[in-house]
Amino acid sequence: MQNTLHELITPRTLAARWGLSQKTLERWRMNGNGPAFLKLGSRVLYRMADVSAHEAQRTRRCTAGQSISEGIWR
């Protein structure tokens, strides 16, 4: 049984997961946005651990609030 956090996915798979175009992911990579990625020759891959971490960093409780990972308690 493979550990899903070590799983590698393609930009096509990530685009489908997030409902984005592959072009948006390409633009994010060029601008340094989005999750970390691997570049193997001409191939781009994403680690599921990096995708999950990116999603967790952007989880919000309300539109004006901090991300859950930043914490809401002071």
C-alpha cells in the first residue's frame, strides 16, 4: 500500500482536483505561486504532501479571517 502523501500527481490531475486550468497552474509556477513542484526534465509533478500543505495554508473560517494554520487565538 503506497503512502498517498508521497504520491506524485500531474498538473492535469491537480487542475481537475481544484477546478482550474492547467494554464493557471503553469502561470502560478512561473510567478512562484501555488504548491511546490518537481521538475524532472520537461515533466512537472506535484507531491500530494505539498498539495495538502498548500490547501491547509489556505483554509479559512471566514472571508476576512486568518487561515486556520495561522491560528485565530492571540
